[in-house]
Amino acid sequence: MKITSTSCICPVLVCLCFVQRCYGTAHHSSIKGTRNQTKHIEGETEVHHRPKRGWVWNQFFVLEEHMGPDPQYVGKLHSNSDKGDGSVKYILTGEGAGTIFIIDDTTGDIHSTKSLDREQKTHYVLHAQAIDRRTNKPLEPESEFIIKVQDINDNAPKFTDGPYIVTVPEMSDMGTSVLQVTATDADDPTYGNSARVVYSILQGQPYFSVDPKTGVIRTALHNMDREAREHYSVVIQAKDMAGQVGGLSGSTTVNITLTDVNDNPPRFPQKHYQLYVPESAQVGSAVGKIKANDADTGSNADMTYSIINGDGIGIFSISTDKETREGILSLKKPLNYEKKKSYTLNIEGANTHLDFRFSHLGPFKDATMLKIIVGDVDEPPLFSMPSYIMEVYENAKVGTVVGTVLAQDPDSANSLVRYFIDYNAEDDRFFNIDANTGSIKTTKVLDREETPWYNITVAASENDNPGLLSHVTVGIRVLDVNDNPPKLAREYDIVVCENSKPGQVIHTISATDKDDFANGPRFNFFLDEHLSINPNFTLKDNEDNTASILTRRRRFSRTIQDVYYLPIMISDGGIPSLSSSSTLTIRVCACERDGRVRTCHAEAFLSSAGLSTGALIAILLCVLILLAIVVLFITLRRSKKEPLIISEEDVRENVVTYDDEGGGEEDTEAFDITALRNPSAAEELKYRRDIRPEVQLTPRHQTLSTLESIDVQEFIKQRLAEADLDPSVPPYDSLQTYAYEGQRSEAGSISSLDSATTQSDQDYHYLGDWGPEFKKLAELYGEIESERTT
């Protein structure tokens, strides 16, 4: 099968057809297909020959944008098996087969039924096959071929990023690059000049130019001035076909703005200015404005103003308003028309950001002269001082002169001035002022301890114009005199321990004085010389405005005296010195060895329990009533007690019970208890006194010798035998008790029965070291020692 190229039909496309035919001659070789034949000779083995490929890959071309009424002929398929009898059928499959491309299945002619656009699709891939019409068997293997869409110049160049906005500094050198523009052409850049673009400038000359090949826009003039013209609109054209006639073109707009540089110095519109300022203008206030013009913009127009010379350089100052770029003239010192009526200032305005490339256009500053006229106004009185400080002693008499203020009319008229104190409605008026002289006097007695300082405001006005006022502050310090005696700093709770030693510091006191430091400290502490010497306590001045309370003797007892009073005197260091007396209350308390207070008087416990005086009295009355009842009951029992001698007629067994603690002399007469305490103490044997003995017992001296030689057990047995053998005992059981404690100890007895009749100098201080179990014993013997010392 072979492919035949397209014939040239349209005279307009003669050149294209010629090119296509030449191209087809070179590339459109016939696709020939030979049948795969297998020759079989009877009697011989079957021989297979290698088949020849009858389809060779080729390309077809079709012009885009075909506008003719008939389908556009593309090419022809032909197989070597085709004898022209219509037995071969050609089949076309692939992209666009049956819709865009159709084939005559008998002749193999291919036509395009639609207008194609190369910019949408550049080529189509199809498959061709030749089959036997009768058997539908392939005569040739399927072959793939391509139909390319051939480009024509149907797309104009386009600027996809336009329009453009760009800036370039003013005064740039000629040829300075501004921007590069690029146009794109959708046509095939590999075929002809359809996509070859050339740039040109349609609008914007002679200021700018464009490179025809690269599209780079450049400045075409020297020193383009922004102040002369700032904005430019440049139109750039792009044309394909290398700019030849018949080529398509597109254009875009480039908006170019010249940016500012500092190429213009500031300029004052006038060389001389005049300003009127009243003399009443306040110091620090703005009195005028001045401005220099600068053709530049932004930071290139920033400037500062300064006063370079003039006789008012010390009276006025100038600053720059960064927003408005104006010079603000302010007053540094007050004006006085009567002293100077005008001032002259030379003011300069200079750029702050300089560009040295344009220094040849400078200097970038300008100066002007400003004349200031001082206006005369009626001014309020002027005080001689901005404020006054005066002093006066406290307790001064009413009408005492504190000080004098002075104000004058600054105008040439020199009017008389009147004074008054500007009081608030609720202020206490301690001072008044003489309206004519300005002398300030007291109206009340002042107390420095109550108010040490007064601030008053004095106003002055002219007689001719009372509405013009001026004010001044007067501070009055009240000086101190020694009119307050010192006193104790607080109420002191002083405690002395019972076991204190002589010379021991039990408390430290201090004093205060309402007067100033000159009339207060230093304080002196001492005892009243008119009183007798206190035997218990003394006072020591520490010479640091404090004093110490010391004990004079050893040991104190709460049971003897629980509160002491110590009168003291305190004097200050003023001239003349003042003194005061105070009485210190000192309580006696029981303390631990380390000095901690353990307990004080019993009243402290009752008070802490919250009992009132009435409750305490009621408790005491109840206790007294109970004691009286007990005493009465004991007395009645004693008066009714029966005698110990039992009647002879009463032979019953009788148990006598004693429920009291002792019968006094009656018991001592009935029984001799000395023998019961110690056998050796029995000097003689006494018989019972309730009956008369009938048998004479052992003599006394024999009994004593016997008692001394026997022990307790033998002694008890002997007494038992005597009781059993004594015929004078009553005919009933009798219980006898012996309280014998044994022989006398070498350490002696610790009983306190006989201690009341002896004197001892033994020191019982060691009892306090035995622990909390012996605290009460240590307190008892401590009180006894205190009583002996007293």
C-alpha cells in the first residue's frame, strides 16, 4: 500500500502545495503490502518464508483554518494487494477517525471534514489497515501514521502582563533601563516567521525608546525633571512576521512615573517678614509660624529651621513641625514692652537629606529676616519673687507680723496695688494681710504640734483695673518652742521574777516629746530626789534616750507583796528644759530558770477566766459560810462525846469509833504515845488511868533495859503478853496500834513536826533544780527564806 500526497487545487495555495509536494516527495514513500504467501508442493516439506513488511510509517500534512466548502484532501492509502477490483477494504482508526478524518474504504482517500486549529492540537495519531472485503481478513498488518496540522499566521502577538506601571528616578542618565516587556505569539515558532516578533514604540517619544528585539524600554533624554513632568504614558507595539507587511501586531501601555530626588533647595517666598507679639504672651507658647517651600516631595523636602543670628536669639526659639514642614516660633523669656519694643531674627531653613550627586545645584538652604514687634498691653501686678517662705514661732501673740510681700505695676502708669489672701470657703483663717502694705499677720495662736506648715495664696490687683490679678504662693513655717514635756513612749507592763538577783535589768523604757528635735531629745531619766531611796528598785539612764529598771535586792515574794510602784522623772533637752513625772507599776511573778514568766498573782488567773468582781465576792461568801458550818459541826460533836470509862454494869462488847483527827489533851492523857514512837523514848511505864491496877508489874528500870536490848518484833510480843496477862483490862477485845518507825536514822528525820521550833540556815535553792515535780516544794521553802530575809 502506498500513500499519495495531496494535489494542489487552490491557486492561492500554490506555494504551500508546492512545498507540501516537495516535502511529500521526500517523505511520502509508498506503503506497499505483499501477501504472506506459503508455497506448498506436494511431496515436499512445507517451507515458511520470512514475510515482507508492506506498511512503512509516513506523515500527512493538513493546513489549519481551512475555510473551503469541500472537505480538505489529506492523502491516500494504497496496498500492493489492491488490484483495483474493490476486493480490498481500507479501515482508519485513531484520533479524529470518523469525525474529523474520513476515508474512502475502496480508494483509500483521506479527507478532513473540519477546520483545524494548530494552536489547539498540533497533530493526530491514526492507524490504517487493509482487509479482504470478502473474508474480513487483514491483508496488511495495522500501521500507525501521523497527520500534522500545518501552521499559518493566524495569531497576533499578545502582552500577557500589560498594562505596566513602573517608576524611574528623575534626572537619570540617558539610556537608563526602565522595563523589559515581552509579547507571546501562539503560532509555530519552528515554521516560518509567524512567531517572530519585533518591538516598536508608538507613543512616548522622544522621552523613551525600546529595543526591537529584546523589548527593553530605556530613557531617551538627559535630566528628565519630575518637577517639570512627572507621569508618562508609553505605548509599545509587537508585530510578527519579523515586522514585515502583512504581519499581525499587538500593543500595550507602559505608565512611567518619575520618582523624586533631592535636586531642589528650599526657598523662602519672601526675604523679609514682620510679626506682632503682645508682651502678655506666655513663656513657652507659640507666637508665630514661618515656612520655606521645597519643590521636592517626601523625605527630600524635609528641612529644619534655626535662628542663625539676631538680637532676639535668647528671647525666642524655633522648632520644626514635621507634618507641615513649618517653623514654629516660641517664646523663651517674657516680653516687656517698657524695656524693649522690637526684635530682629535671621532664620534659616535647610534640607536634612542631601544627595551629593546634585550638590552642584545647591546650597540646599535658604535664609530670611524676621522682625518681631512687641505689643503693649495692660499687665497685672508683678511680685518681686516667684514665691515666698516665711517663719513664725508657735504660741506667738495674735497680730504678730510674719512677713511682707511686694508687687508693682509693670506698666508705665505704675498704678497702686492692693493685696488680699485668696482663701477657700472652708479654710480656717490663721492669717490676714494689709491691703496696702502687703504685711502678713497672725489672727490665731499657732501650735506647731498641730500644724507645722501653712500654705496661703496672696493675690494682687491694680486699683485702676481690679480685674487684672496676679498670684503668688507664700509658705509659712511654724517654728518650735519647748512647750511640751516628755512622757513615756507607752504604757509599760513591767514584771520582776521572784528569783531575781540584785542589779538585774528587768525592763527598758523610752520617752517621746511632741516638740521638735531641738527641744526634745536628749531625754534624762532619774528618780525623784525628794522621795526616800527605793529599797527594791533603781533607775539607770542609758544616755541614748532610754533607761533601764534594775533590782536592788535578791528575791521577791508574791505572797508578801505582788505589786510595786516606782515613781520616775523625765526631762528633755530644750531651753528651758521641761520635765514630767510618771509612775511605773511592777508586778511580781514566778518565773522559770531561763526568765520566762510562769505565773503571776492569782487575780491574773481569775481575771483571765472572765470572772467579775461580784462573782468573786459571792464565791468568797460561800467559802466563809461553809467554813462556819464545819466549825459549828465539830464543836457540837465535841460537846456530845461520851467519856472513855465504861460503866461497870455494862459488860457488853463495845467498839469505840473515833472519826475525828485527834482529841487533843484528852487523848494524850488517856494514852502515852511516846512509847509507840520509839521504845527508847519511854522513860517510865505508865498504867491505864481508867482502872486501878491490882498486880504489881515489872519495875521501870528493868523494863527500860529490856526495851533497849530487844528489837521491834520482840517489843510487840512483850506488849501482847502484857495485855493478855493484865487482869485489869476490860472483858472485851481491845485494839492497840503501834506506830513505831524503828531506830533513829543517822540522817535525821525529814518530818516537819519539830521543825517549827528550830532555826536553820540551810539554802533550799537546789530544790528548783529537781524538776517540775518539786516546784511546789521549792516555792514553799522559797517563801520561808524570803520571810526570814524580810
